[in-house]
Amino acid sequence: MSPGRPYLFDLCCRRIGVRLRSSPSLALGAKDWSVPIIEVEDKIRAICRRYQVRELAWDVFRWARTFQVLDGEGLPVMEFPQTPARMTPASTPLL
């Protein structure tokens, strides 16, 4: 059984030591669960304050607002479109 999106998102957060108040692992079967975007944005800001983050790279599809807001705040954002050639090496270590 392949992991669902909430589970994979939870794994990614745990791997970098980020704990969200709204844990996706509690909602594995919930169809109405969604990513807590404001909370994710706040965690990104906190991580950037704590560490010297050189780059925040992600696909802006469905995250365009967050990308624009964080870019406007001066955080080091970089667009990273999801293509098979890019995502395979980027996601393999997570699984």
C-alpha cells in the first residue's frame, strides 16, 4: 500500500523536525483533511529565523499564494516545477 498524501506530508515534516498542531497522521482516513496552509507558512518563517536557510524550493502549483507572500517577505524562494526528471531524485530519499 502506497502512502497517502497526508502520510507523506507528515513524513516530510518529521524528517526535518517540524511538528504541526494539526497532525495529518491523525487524519489518514479523513476525506475532509487539508494542509493547514497558514500553519505551514508560520513554520517556514520560524525555520528561516532559526537556521540560515539558503533556498526554499517548491512547485508553486496550489502554493502560489504562499510563494508570493514569502517572496514578498524577502525569504529565499525558488520555483521548482514538478517533473519526473526532477522529482525522482528529490523524493527517493524520503521513502
